[in-house]
Amino acid sequence: MNLPYQEARVVPNIKGSEKRMRQERRRAERNRAQRSRMRTAIKKVMTATDAGEATEAYRETVAILDRYASRRLIHPNKAARKKSQLAHKVAELGGQP
């Protein structure tokens, strides 16, 4: 496990390893941003106050969840579980999921 303060000390001697480190860093950054976007979208549905707002947020969130599940950023079963939970929340508010 590389901790942030250890990363500066790890310097590979092989060009391929250096490239792999660059790729991993870029991918980790991208994944972090996408997970953050997903969490924000989920919170938007959960904190919605009226049915219209909840339904619109639900549609956006479902698209994000499906996209990230297909890319394997999250497990497909987790995406299905979250969509179900959000649909229940939208229905609770009287919206159409």
C-alpha cells in the first residue's frame, strides 16, 4: 500500500514501470472524480423535496449508474441496488421513477 508520503520515494528504474505509475495515477484521479459525481447525483435524489425535482434527478442518476456499471467502475449489482433504493425514494415523494 503506497501512502501519499511514500509515493515520492518510489522511483521505478524501468521505463515501463514509470509509464504504469503515470497511467495508474491518471486512472485513479479519473475514478475518484467519477465516484464523486455519482455520489453527488445520488444525494441529489435523496435530498429532493418535491416529486418533479426527484424524478428529474432520478433519471440523471440512473444514467450515471448504468454508465459506471458498464465500465465496471461499480459492480452492476450495486448499480441495480442503488437504482431500486432511489426509485423507492422517488415513489415515496409521489413521483414517477
